[in-house]
Amino acid sequence: MFSQIASEWPDFATYYNMLFLAQAAGTTLALSALGVVLGSLLGLALAVTRTTRGRLLAPLRTLAFTFTEIFRRVPFLVTLMLAFFVFQMFFADTSLFVVAAVTTTLIAAAFLSEIIRGGLNSVHPNQWEAAAAMNFSLLQTIRHVVLPQAWRIILPPAFGFFVLFIKDTALASQIGVVELTYAGKVLNNKGFSPALAFGAILIIYFLISYPLARLGAALEARLASSRHHRS
Amino acid sequence: MHHLDITALEARYGAHTVLSGINLSVGRGDVIGLIGPSGSGKSTILRVLMGLLPPGSGSIKLDGVAVNYANAREVRRLRDRIAIVFQQYNLFQNMTVLQNVTITPIKIKKRPKAEVEEEAKALLAKVGLADKFNSYPDQLSGGQQQRVAIARALALRPEILLLDEVTAALDPELVSEVLDSIRLLAKEGMTMMIVSHEMGFIREVASRVVFMASGKIVEEGPAAQIFDAPTQARTQDFVSKILRH
């Protein structure tokens, strides 16, 4: 296998192929980043909505609950296909990348909202009560009191999810988005051996995913040490 | 006119009535001691006053004006005037001592930071914690945490301070440092409602003692009357039990 890869390598390592891979990696990175950033924001909004009480916001709560439960249960690929056909029907000239980005955002939001909600719920009720007694609004309570305490609970599973999520963006290849997995298939079809084509893809996935995991670990360590004394 | 007037107040947790027919008046500078067996509704009165539990019926008037607890804005205005200290301190765990005291005046009341911090440091010094500004709550003893909580409540500049069993969660040797702080406030004329099982302390600082049982006020009067010459059988029973040990 290695001798075969070595013999293919000069043809493989051309400027055009490298550019193609770099662009595909950029697409994977962009899909992941959009999903993670927009998904986190939307997920936070969903989680906060679900912590509210009172009848006035009950419809919003139901909406947030339904959204979360549906998108966590439907397979990524099915959501992607659904989004693809909905866009085809109503906004036919939308780019495939946008369709994929919307889908990844929806799914990331659903999963992250549950992770964030778990974090918010882990903060002792007496913290909420003290904030309420001092006239904190819901958002002020979340921002100043609850989130700073919930990070430590939220970060480990959130980064675990991010790492899984980067791999899941591969499914965007199914609707024709030229991201890493799609690029692997193209190179394979061009005649390069699967070991070389997908081996290269594997390494790039690793290069994207590993620093993210390290970042997660570093953040966790920092949060732990900022609470110094308790060991 | 009384500062605070509670009339025919009722409250329930679900189907369970926890307060019924409470009538209580508090004047400026009064220190009301609320005593009674567990589950008698003492703490519930404070929770209802703070808007943490909606009243079922009856009225609560501040300076003669009835508070509508269903109206969020009125509750906010009320919480600008009344502060509470909880049994479990409820300090914000993610903030230092100083931040705990200053966050509400700065972020919620939008007062100037420098002025608030100066005042907060003075309040912390007053409760004997001048050297703990930068500590986190979990680095402090329970008694120290509770004194921070008192400073935090005072930083809100309340007209009335509610103290909900503030020494009940403390180790016995830490109780007196907290009581000293409260004693100081009483001397300064702070209007307070104190729920406590520290009978000796209540007897000393309370201008009026209210004995409650089963969600009702059984008897109220000067400390000497309640502790030495109670007129109601239930009060006599309660007082004789607590004095026996």
C-alpha cells in the first residue's frame, strides 16, 4: 500500500489538487464553524426560553421544546434532504452551501440547547432566587449569575459535540456540497487509490478536529483553575 | 400610617394553605421577631413580601399604598425598597465578596461604580470583613458568608430588611458574629423583620414579637409579654418547650 501511495504521490501533490483540498477543507471548516457559532447562540436562546415560567411565554416554551425534540431525533441526513427540498421548492437559487449551513445550524442548535439547558439547571435554585429578589431580569440573571457558573458543566459535553459535529458535516456531500468528504470521492474517482485520497482527507479532518479538542481541554483547565482553592 | 401593613393575607403552595388571615403592621424602626414551630409560615411571610411566592388574597401596603404582586413593575419597585437575607446566604458563587455586594447597585441600579465600591467596602468593614474583599464565597466560613449576605442586602439601601433564619444553617460558634451585625443594625434604627429560632436574641433586639403556628398569628406583643407572660395556650406551650433547654 505504501509503495503504491509513494508512486502516486507526485501526481497527487499537484498545485491544483492541493488547492482543491484546501478549498474543500475551508468549506468543512466554514460549515462546522457556522454550525458551532450560530448553533450555540440559537441553542442558548432555546435553552433560556425553556427556563422561563409563566403562562405568557408558554407557546414559546412549547415551540422551543418541539424544535429541540424533533431535530435531536431526526437523522442528520434526513434533515439535510428535507432542507434541500424545501429550499428547492421555495428558494430555488439558494446555494448548496447555504442549505447545508442552515441544516447544520438547526441540528447543532437542538443538541447544544439540551447541553446548555443541563448546565443552566445545574446552578442551584437559590442563585436564581437571590437574583430575582434583587431585581435581576431573566437575561441579567443568565448573564451575570447563571452562565458563569454553568460553563464548567456545559463545556466538556459541548466540545465533545463539536468534535462529532465536524465529522457530521461530511453528510453535506450527499447534496453536492464540495467539502472534504466530497473532495475525497472526487480524487478517488480521478483514479487515485482510496488509501491516498481518503487518507489525505483523514489527516485534514484530524488537523481541524484535534486543535478544537485541545482548546476545549484548555478552557476546562482554565475554568477549573480560576476556581483555585478547591482541588 | 404604618410603614408596612399586612391585612388578611393568605398564601398557598398548591392545595396546601400556608398562611391564613395574617394581619401585621410594621412601623419605621420596628424590629419584628417572628417565632414559632417549623412550618408555621414565618418564612413564608417574608417570601410573599419579597414577591417570591404570590399571595392568594389579602393586601400588603407600603406607606399606605397597596402592592399589586401580579404586576411585575410594582414588584420590581417593591424590591427596590425591601431586601432579604436568606438562610443559605445565596451568595453568587462566581463572584468575589466585593462583587457580590456591588453587582446589583452597579449593574441593576446603574449607580456609579466608584461610589458603590466605596460604600460596599464600608459595609463589609462594618460586618467585620474588611480583609475579605477578594475572597470567593466558598473560601469563607458560613458565618462570614452570611455577613457578606447582610452587607449585600444593605448595599441595596433597603427601607425594610427581612432576615430569614439567617443563623439556622450556621455552626453554633459562628452564630454570634452574625447576630452582632444584626444587633448593630437594630441600634441604628433599621426596620427589620427577623425570622429566627434564637430566642435569646429575639428577646433582646425585637421591639415586638409575633408568635405563629399553623399559618396564623397566635399572639403578638412586646418580648417580655410573649416570653414571660403569654396569654395563649399555644404560645405558653411553645415558650415552655424552648425555655426548658
